[in-house]
Amino acid sequence: MLRFLVGRAVLLVPTFVGLTLLTFVLVRLIPGDPIETMAGERGIDPARHAELLHQYGFDKPLLVQYGIYIGRVLHGDLGLSIVTQKPVLHEFMALFPATVELSVAAVIFAVVLGLTAGIIAAVWRNSIFDHGVMTLSLTGYSMPIFWWGLLLILLFANVVNWAPVSGQVAIQYYVEPVTGFLMIDSLLANDTAAFRSTLAHLVLPMIVLGTQPLAIIARMTRSAMLEVLGEDYIRTARAKGMSPLRVVGLHALRNALIPVVTVIGLQIGVLFTGAMLTETIFSWPGVGKWLVEAIGRRDYPVLQGGVLILGSIVMAVNLAVDLTYGLVNPRIRHAR
């Protein structure tokens, strides 16, 4: 197991280096001058422009800039935001709890509904429910997040008015930040009205962000369950007179969950990617909206640091999934 762990960890090193290089290059391919963007319509004096370029190191060759950037990253320094002059890491940590709340809610939404729909579709194979689940899954996976989000906003803002369509909490509520997680802080403050407002604001972003993972989990669960339900030990369990609920829940589902758990773990990266669009559409004050705004402001340190941290989190989750899969299935960790 140790050899398997070391092998997977070593693979993260070139991946991390490639991530730093990719973010560094792609950020600088964005058209526009960050100093001029920061100055806005009022413009900037050429001498001051040259001074700021030198201050931020943008006048140095790209290879030198990349070397400086890597040196700072290895020392845990992601730099200062060009716009706010605040450390990138501090800004990220202040906004990350909002993204975590949204992502966790989307995961719960996707896993609960996806597993349930996939199991029932497999048990009632070729039924109307099975065909309906597969059709809706394909539709949900195919819908662009921005289109799906705008459609729900139009529906709930102009037609039914059941849920708020922007922000994280109503403006009349103020919750003293303790943990950074608004839902937890509202409970700690014993402010049930603010907690209910937070839940109401979470509904639409959660549905939009969780739709594609839900579709994937439902289809994967159905496929894995169909494969397991055809095994000999399932037929033996049925022949012994076990109840259908026990056969499906105890024997079939336990073995079918191995590939499903892997898919759920890999969806973390999809959630972070989708969170950028979802947070922007619903004005959710998280890391995704922060990064999208940084693109418009040409805030290089924010883009580099934010993408690097998110990429590192995704790599860590993938490593955890690999290790979990190796523990569950010994053939994986012994494979060469």
C-alpha cells in the first residue's frame, strides 16, 4: 500500500508544475494591460505606468517572471491582488467557505437524487421510470450551466417567485462571521430567520450546480447496479428467499458503489468549474465569482493563485479517490 501511495503522490509533482505553468501562460494570453485596466477610463501617466510595471515585475522576461512566481509559491506566497492590494491567499480563504457551502449542497443534492434514481431505474429496468430517468439524465448533462441558471432565474423571478435568485442572504440580515460558513454562523447566532433566508438563497444555485453531477451519478449507478444484479450471488440471495429490499440494498448496492464512489470524487473538479458560472449568474459571493471578476480586471496574481489553489484541491481529492479505490479493490494497488 505504501508503494501505491508513493507512486500516486510522485505523479502529483509534474502535475503541479504543469498547473503552475499553464495558469501562468494562460493568464498572460488574456488581451489587455493589467496596469491600464486598473487605471480605468481616467488613464495613467506613462512614467507611472512604467513604474508600476517594474513594481509588479511585468517588465521582466516571461521566463524570469515565471521563476519568481514559482519561488514565491514554494514559500507559500501567492502575491498581492493588483486591485485590492490584499494577499491573494487571505482573499481566497475569506470567500472559500461560500463556495464550499454551495458545493457541499450540490454534492448532497446530486448524490441523494442520483443514487435513488439510478437504483430504481436499474431495479425497474425498461420501465417508464427507467426511460424517464435516462432521458432526464441525458438532458441534464447536456444543458449548459449558464442557460439552465438563467432559465430558472426567469422562472422563479417572473413566474412563480418561490425562491430568491441572487445573493447568499437577504440584505436585512447581518450574521457575525465566526466560522466563515454563513449557515453555521447563523445557527451559532441563533438567528433562525437568517438561516432560513440562507437556505432559500441556496436552492437555485444548488440545483443548477448539481444537475450535471446528478445526471452522471444516476447513469453510473444504473449501469453498475445492472451489472451487479446479473451476478450469481444475487440470484442465490433471491433463491434463498431474501426480501428484494435486502438483496438490492445489502448485496447489490454495496458492490455497485465502488465505481460510483470514484465518479462522485471526480465530480469535485466539475463542481469547482461549474461554480464559477453558477456563482456569477446568481451573484453568489464565492471563489468562482471572484475569479471571473479577476479576469475582467486582469488581476494576474488573483487568477494564478486562485486557479492554483483550486487545482491543488482537485488533485488532492483525486489522490484520495485513488487511495480509497486502492483500499477497496486490492487489484488496483497491485497493478503495474
